[in-house]
Amino acid sequence: MKGKTISEAVIRRLPRYFRYLEELAEKGVERIPSSRIASALRVTASQVRQDLCSFGGFGQQGLGYNVEMLKNEIADILGLTRSYNMIIVGFGNVGAALAGYMGFSKEAFIFKAAFDIDTDKVVPEGLKLYSIDKIEDYLANNQIDIAVICTPKAAAQSVAERLVAAGITKIWNFAPIELDLPENITLENTNMSASLYMLTYSRR
């Protein structure tokens, strides 16, 4: 796999495979054919096989895939075998909802701090809320892997630039704006309205 270019479309399907395999493992399923994965995730069996072959041969012809082994292999590919320290910038409704979601900590995504213009807001136990002016000082003294932007649209670009200048290379953006950042920054935009638009699109 080293040196091989994997398409973004394939990479984006991996978390879906991982989630499904987690469900199967919890139910005690030991082996599964590509056709069953395909049916559950609404892709073709050939697509499943091609995707997984991009990272090596995990299945056996006629026997399908070992659920636990494949789950662990995908976890390793996705970098889920270590923990990640995260911060939230903008502690409004979205930021508070993310911080309160227990699933992140179970998966070793750990919110260490939040930043907002209003430091009197209530935060979950164990999370510290700082003034947004303290971002640079905090990052200079703490190892943070991922920054989550939940600010209003007007503030998002400047906040992102501050994060990058302070050494952050991975940003999860919930602000409804396309951020303009250097190519070496890994940026994931999550626009909730855009997801709704996919439901209103023309299959009507």
C-alpha cells in the first residue's frame, strides 16, 4: 500500500465499513460476504471488494471476510488505534452538542478545552472553557491534534488562520463557509444544511 494513491471516495467509505463491522462484531457475527456489506451500505459487492483490495487482501474467496480482523484492519488504516486531543472554538449550540456527545471519548477523541467570547457558559464536567483570546497561549502549552470550529460564519476564517499559525494541521469545520487554508492542512467541512439538501435533491 505504501506509495499508492487512494481516492478520497474510497477513504470516505471506510468509516461506513468500520461502523457496520462494529455492529456485526457486537452481534457475534464472525464472517461476512462482500454482498452482505454491499446490501447494508447500498453499494455494489464489487465496489466493496475493490475498496478493500486498495489496502490489501483481507478476504478469502468463498469464505468472505473475518469481521473482527477486518474491523481491526480498518481501524488501523483510519488511525483509530491511538487517542486524539481536540479543542472546540465557538461554544454555541453545535459546539455544546459535540462536547456533550459521549461517543467521542469512547472512541478516544478527547475534548480538552473549549474557547468562546462568553466564558460564563456551562460546559460538561472535565472540559475547561477559555476566552477565545487565549487560543494561542493554550496551544503553545498543550498538545492538540484536532481543532473543531463551531463559530459563526463571519469569524470562521480568521479563527482557522489563527489555529494554523499556532501549529494546528487538522481542522473539523462546522461553520457554513468554505475555508481558504494552506494545502498542507487537513480540512473536513461538515455543513448540516448541505446534508439536508441531499434529501431534497431531485428524486422526487
